[in-house]
Amino acid sequence: PDTDFRQIVATLRRTFPDRRLVALDTAAASLLGGEAVDADPLTLAGLELVVATDGPAAHAAGVTGTPLWLLLDDEPHWMWGRQGLFSRWYPTARLFRADGANWQGVANALATEAKALAAPGLSDVASLTRLAAAAESVDGASAARAALPLAARLVALDPADPEAWARLAGPLLRLGETGDLDRVLDAGLSAGPRHAPLLLFAARRDLERGKPAAALLHAEKASSFAPASTDALRIRAAAFVELGDLTKAEFTLRQAVQAAPRRSGLLVAWGEVLRKLGDVRGASRAFERAVIVGDDADARLGLGRLAQSEGETGLALHFLGSAVARDDGHTEAAMEFARVLFAAGRVGEAIGVLRRLIVHRPSPPVHAFLGELLLASGDF
């Protein structure tokens, strides 16, 4: 309806007041006033952004590689699919989909995207890159969502740059947007088939989908192009673990630790594999080194598990409790701590640990375990 499109025009004028809006068809001209101009390659080459519904202007923008915000109603053409923010057909396109009848939600979604780009502007690559990097450095879904409009704009400005595609793949992987992630990785690896970060994103995706053999292939290819990459070694090791080859996983992680001896994450991963291989002494040394280097919850969780496996319940409780103290939202550490407390007969304390965990990281397994402990304590 005209109301939605007038809202979009108002948003664009308010957010980018120094930009001139140009009508590319008669319908847009009636909203903007004035005459429409032809959407020919020369005209499109001079535009920073085309905002259009599915029609000739949108396809002209897509074909010429002009950044495009495509507005889709609740029954789009089959080529756009039913889900996703990005298109297989046009790498510079960002899709805004209706979430109800007609154009419901499109104007609000576009306003959110525009607001995210108001500060850096539409074409200031340095500012877009800086803000995207800042958002990427923060954990959590909200930071990943904040990075998306910035990364998408960088891709639209230079779809031949594999680094831009890698910047977009990161938040999509963190958000679990599998369809868009596949489209982005396909486009990025077409632009840069030797780009190690993109290959590693593909490997991580494969691991999350339970495809360790595919992950191993991507990680080994990344290693061939970036031999010094410890991230590639770590992902290769994770793939070996999933494939049941702990010996190769340990060897790979030992190489990674030799290359980066002060990365606590690598030391923890190495310690976990050594623990699974039954090398208690080696695992203990790896976890202790991780505590010295980074002293994070994962290292103390590893030491707690080792102590519990050796029957040292008091020591296990010490390390697990300190792990939870460092990160009270660490699900694995809190669950393990609660299990050991329960086994030691300290049911009330175990219930308290799980209740605090639910405040920070609610999940069905935590709720189920809490229910079991409440029943065991007679709290029906």
C-alpha cells in the first residue's frame, strides 16, 4: 500500500538527508514528485543504492551490480524463495520480506537497516569496516545482529572482495542463519576460492551440521593456503575428534600449541583430547598451562573433570566451582558442577547452581536436570 512506501521514503529522507532520491519508474515518481529517469546502466552506475519492489528496476540494479534493497511481499516470485536476507542471483541485493499480509513489516525492517547505516554512511568503507569489526569483537546474538547491516553493505559495495564476504559469514554463522550462510559462503568462495577465513567458516558450518569429513576437507584446504593458521589446525582437530580419530586430533593440536603456546583455547582443546585418550598427566599439564595463560572457565572445567575421574571429589568441586565463579553463564561448567554436588549429596547446592544458570542461559537440558534434582529432593 502507498502508506508503507511513503513511510519508506520518509525513512530514507530522514536517515540520509544529504542524499537525493531519484525515481526509476512512474510509481516512484508519483511518491517523490518530478519525473522518472531510465534505469539504464549509466544511471545505475551513479547511484549508491536502489530501493525497489520486484520489477525491471530491481533486476537492472542486480544485473549491473548496483547495491539493491529489494522489497518483497508475502508471496514473492519463486526465484527469491520464502526465507533469507540475501539472494543467490544478485550478490549486491539485500532482501526485505513481509512478515504478514501484503507489505506488513517491510517498512520497519528497512528503517532498522537504514538506522544502522546512518552513522557510517552508505559508502564510507573505512567507517563501515571499523564498526563491523567492533560489533564482531563482542559475543552474543545482539552483537552479531548489529554487525549484519554493516557487513552486508560492505559486500554490496564490493562483491568481488572475499574479505567482505567473510565479514558477512561470521555473524550469520553465530546467528545460525543456515540458508543465508550457504548463499554467502557460495558467493564468497566464488569470489575468493583460496580465501582461508571463508574456507574455515565453511568448515565450522560443516562441523555444526554433523559433517566432519566435509569440515576436514575445508580445513585442510585452508591450511594449504594459510600454513601458519592455528585456527585451521584447531578445526582439523575438531573434525578428527568427530571422526573418532583422537590420535590425529592430539597430534594436530600439539602442532597448534607449538605454533601458539599462549592461546588458552588451544591448550584447553589439547587437554580435552589428552583426557579422552587417558593421558591424565598430559591433560593436567595442558589445562594448568591454560589457567596460567588465560585462567578462563574452560581450563578450570577441564581440571575439574580430571579430578572427578580420579575420584578427587573435593578437588573437582573446587575447580568446577571456580569455573562457574568466572562465568556463571557457562552451561557445561555449571551442569558438571551440579552433577558432582548431587553425587556428593549436596542436592540443595546443586539446585541453586542450576537455578542461577537458568537466569543466564535457559535451555531444555538445564530445565530437565533441575526438574530431576527437585524430584530427588522431594520438591514436587
